[in-house]
Amino acid sequence: MSKSRDVGDHSGPQRPPTIIDLARESGVSKSTVSRVLNGNLNVSESARTLVLAAMIKLDYQMNSAARSLRTERSHLVGLVMPGIKHVFYSSTAEVLERELQKVGISLLIASSGGTAEGEVLAINSLRSHGADAFILSLVNENDARTVVTLQSIRQQVLLLDRDVPKVVGDKVLIDPRRGVNESIEHLVSLGHTKIALITHGTFVRPGREVKSCFEEALAQRGLTPAAEVLLEFEDVSSQIGWTATEVILKSGATAILALGPSSVTAGVLNYLTWNGLRFPDDISVIVYDETELSSAMKPGLTAIIRPLEEYACLAANLVISRFSDSEAEQRVLTVPTQLMVRDSTGRVKSKAKISRAKQLQ
Amino acid sequence: MSKSRDVGDHSGPQRPPTIIDLARESGVSKSTVSRVLNGNLNVSESARTLVLAAMIKLDYQMNSAARSLRTERSHLVGLVMPGIKHVFYSSTAEVLERELQKVGISLLIASSGGTAEGEVLAINSLRSHGADAFILSLVNENDARTVVTLQSIRQQVLLLDRDVPKVVGDKVLIDPRRGVNESIEHLVSLGHTKIALITHGTFVRPGREVKSCFEEALAQRGLTPAAEVLLEFEDVSSQIGWTATEVILKSGATAILALGPSSVTAGVLNYLTWNGLRFPDDISVIVYDETELSSAMKPGLTAIIRPLEEYACLAANLVISRFSDSEAEQRVLTVPTQLMVRDSTGRVKSKAKISRAKQLQ
DNA sequence: TTGTATGCGTTATCAG
DNA sequence: CTGATAACGCATACAA
């Protein structure tokens, strides 16, 4: 019964105003203030205007900690990614942030650093900050620590282009099939038969999917991969791209699908240009997406386009909708990819011509 | 006096365990539990081990809302940037996140979208989510709405490479002087006298600083700018870079300092390569930083390097340190830039040679 | 339509 | 060293 600041106490303008201050200022009770703040209909117009006036007069800001404590909702969503630095992830994050912002949700980010330990740490950090939901691009779908952590979570989980059957949650997936099919068709029509692939490791869905689509598309045409390089998340440096390309070229490949992280793709291009191999003349290259890199290069880069905007929007809205309808069944949404032909793919050249081209440099 | 769940109530394992559950489980009072959780020294070893055991047994997770309500600290820091998509911002965010994570602080992100209105919205959104501090790269240092909003904030404010005298807060600034000086010196030594600049508008510090350093460096050598293009944050597209380059070339410039957003720089390179202008043969180009773009391009791009890691680390640690010592005087930290000469800068060619080069393409 | 009373989970004060 | 107890600001069931 000892309301300390309920009435009176005209001392400190130091502390931020609370609904009690609003109540005193507008001459109603704090319940009425609360009702106005939450848009409750059962409140007289006069009371409402009074409270609203007090609200702007005192520059009232809701105390989110108090509200969260009471309602058990923080309006915070956590995003875990290998890193936020690379354009694919940062673009996704930007769209997610924008979409969530629209409904008053803020985005909490945490990088796993590309390791499973970092991932668990990131998840727990976000959890300890009270995130209502988690959006995750895992580094490894099989890591037991991550899976266990995810299973022990009460909040909703959404996987971004990842598939962990043991974890309940919605998923937004990228289907590389069309893009890869069109790529192979395109390359084969240009005479290529020795085609190489760089992609993620098979412990994440994108790696598995791309690999299998690639192999299937080749098989349909009686071909086999010239080379395949599967990447770990730990080493997504351009150095890896460089050495991978070195290996691939030894296989005699005349075309490369560089469908890994952008830093690796940069390494591929790096190796090619710095070794005097010009595309499409000496080798054909297909990369992911339309980036600053791919548009600034002289031969525009033929690319498999991932519908990034749609991908992230779907994810955001899935998360949002589940807040209202928490018991809906698990949903899996898939977005397609497609090939955009530019100038880094061309007719295959004979070995002799390639050698000559190299010497000319 | 009606403790509902203080004792007994073995009903629901549904709700997450609280310190009361820990207290019951370990046979001590919740005060002692709280002490253990906060590392308070005044607690017996026996009690501590008891509580710790209960903690892992029940998989206890601190309720951050309750703690925040009580301590008035959320351990959340808000980051406001024009957008998170571009590599400079996303890299900064990544480093900030990593450094803050080390001391248990999570990063809340909000994009302003490059507009002043969006900026105010972003700040208020973060504020409503209880951020303890704000790290900001403003879009416009002069916008009254933003300034007023910032002034009305109780939390600490840190400006990233921005300078708003009317706002109290620490600052971490990038000093372009050395990098720009070295660039001009380098270019002049190669015979260039007509040098153009692309940078931010003068309503943000980077724009002002780069512009004045550029002009001073030229003046010291008896030169004047061949052209200057100042950018708005609203239009940081590669299209702008393209048209800007078109304009600049008409001025007869033989060298371009492209020191704006990376998308604009991409547009510059785009224009040059697609119009058959090769660097350094036809024109010299200096860009910002070492990016995937600049390392993958064939002539490696000469660049002014900003110490991004240091920049973000300083910012993070400034924020962290001010939490302990909130009344310290305002601090302004500055990080230097420097030129890294690669291959996109070379001896100036005569007009005739440039024309010939263009025709050869 | 409005006010009163209670509890959310935590920290902090104060008495033992 | 420990335990009881009072806030923190808000939402809400219930009474009026």
C-alpha cells in the first residue's frame, strides 16, 4: 500500500515519465491511461484526448521492459547469420529489418562467425536478451549443440535456406533448380561439356541442393562434373576461391559455376583475371546475383539470380503472422532462382586457343 | 502477501523457471539466488554450488525484461545507419556486434533508408525498445528533427564519422586528410593536373572533410578541381555513379577520386569499363577501401584505406566504457586513412592518346 | 466507462 | 552470510 510516486512528488524531472505521471497530469487513473496507450476501445473520447495531450506534453516513452515483463513479449526478433559483412546476408538483414519495423518489431543481430560454437553463443545471447523469435542461417545443420539449443527454445524459430528436420519451425528456402538447370542448358548449348562447381558444403541445404541439381542437370545430358569444390563456412575467404579455381582449371573445365559466398566468387574472378584468363573467351563463369561486383566488371557476369527481396519479405511476414497465430502448422516456403545471361558465358574454345590466349597476355 | 508461485505449485513446467524456482530447488532464498547469479561475493561456497546446480538442472534463463525494469539497463545498443546493405556499413556493424557481444551487449539495428524522416523513426523505434545507447551514422547533420530527437534522448549517443555540435556525445571520426593528400601527391607525380572528385554531400562530415582536403591538397600544388560531384544519401545508386562520371569526363579530368558510397563507385567503374576506358591507361581511378570489387578487378584498384576494424572497435569500446563512467567528458577519436597504390593509377596520357585508345576498343 | 488491486521476475535495502 | 520485503512500470481481472 505504499505508493511512493503515485501522487505528489513533484521533485524530479530526471526520471522518464510513467503512466502514473500521465494519469496525474490528465486526471484519470493509470488503467485508463494504459487503455488509451493500447488502443482499447472502451474509453471515453474525453479521457482519450486528455491522456493523449498529457502524453505529448510529457514526451512520454513507453517503458518496454515493464511491458515485456507483463506481456511476455519483447517485440524483438533475433537474427543469426554466419556474418553480416557479406552482401547476401546484409541485404537479407536490411529487408528483414525494414519489414519487421513496419509492425513495430526491432531486429537484434548476432554473427556466428561461421562456427558452430559461435552459433550457440549467438543464439543464447539473443535469447538472454528476450527475443520473441529467431531467424537463422545456420552454419551447420548437423551440429548437435545447435540442434539441442534450438530444440530447447520456447520461442518461434524460422530457418533461412536451412533444413533441420529435428527442429520445429517455419522455413523459407531458395530453390536453385531452375537457375542451375538453365545454367547447364545454356552452357551445353554453347558447347561446354566440362563444367565445374563451387558451392557450400553439404552440411547446409544450399550446398546439398546446388550440388544435386548440378549433378542431375549434367546427368540428364550424359555429362559428369569436371570438378566440385565444397566450402566450409570457416574459410569463406577470397583466397579459397583462388586456390579452388586453380584446382578446377587443372580438371580441364571450360566453365565454372561459382555459387558460394561472394568472397569466394571474388577470389575466383580474381584468379582468372590475374592469370590472364578472360571470360568468356578463355572460360565461362556463372555467379550468384547481381552485385556491385558483377555489374562493374567489364564482361557483365552471367548470374543465377536469387529473389532476395521476396525471400526476406516472406521470412519476415512468416514470423509476423506466427505471432498472431502461434499454433498454425509448420510452413515451408520456397522461392525460385533463374538464370540471367550476360557476357561472361560464351562458346567453348579449343584447348589450343586457350593456351594461345594465355600466352598473348 | 499472496505469493502465488513462491512455494509449491508443481503444476506447469510450461513457464520458464525463475529465481524463485531456483530458490525452491536449491533450498535457499531468492535473494541468495540473485546474489549467486550476479557474482556477489558475500555468499557461502555451499550455497553457491547448490544454486549453480539448480541453475543447470532447470536450464534457467534470466528474464531480461525483469532485470531491465529493475536496473534500468537493457544491455542493448541501437545502431542507426543509412542502410546495412552496403559493405562499409555492414562491415562496421559486424565489428560493432562482435565487440559489444564480448561484454554481453546485443546490437539492435535500424536503417534510416537514407532519409531524415526515416532516421527519426529509426531512433524512436530503438528508443522504444529500450536501447541503452545509440550509435549513429546520420544522413544529414543539419536536419532539425533528428537534432531535436537526439537532444531529447537520455541515453548516451555516439556519432560515427558525423559531427553535430548541438548534440552531446562521443564521436569516432575518420580523417581523410592523409589518404587524400597522398592521393593527390601520387597523381600529380604521375603528371595529372585535372583531377575530379566524387564524395558525399557537405551536410555530412565525410563529404565536407574530403572536399576540403581535396581542395587544399590541390591548392598547395597550384591546382583547382577539374570537377566535383557531391552526393545525396537518397540517391546512392550505381546509376548516379554512371552519370557523374559522364559529367566528370566532359571536364577533361584525367583522374577521379571516387570516394562516395560503394554503389556509386561501382557505377563509376561501370561507366568507364563499358565505355572502353581502361585504367590506368585512359584514366586513373582511386577508390575507397579494399573490397571484393577492388580486388577482383583486373587492374587492382588504387585505394584510400579506411581502418574499418579500428574505427568500429574504438566506437564499441567508447560506448562500453561510458557505461561505467557515465560522466566523463566528451571524447572525440580520430582514425587516419592512407593510400594504397595499386594499378588503377598511372602516368597521364595526352588527349590524343586517349582518343586513340578509345577507338582501339 | 472507469478505478482498484495484483503480479510479472528481478535487484536492492535492511535487519538479523 | 542470509532472508524477508519493497519497489521497478505496466497490463488486466474484477469491482463499481
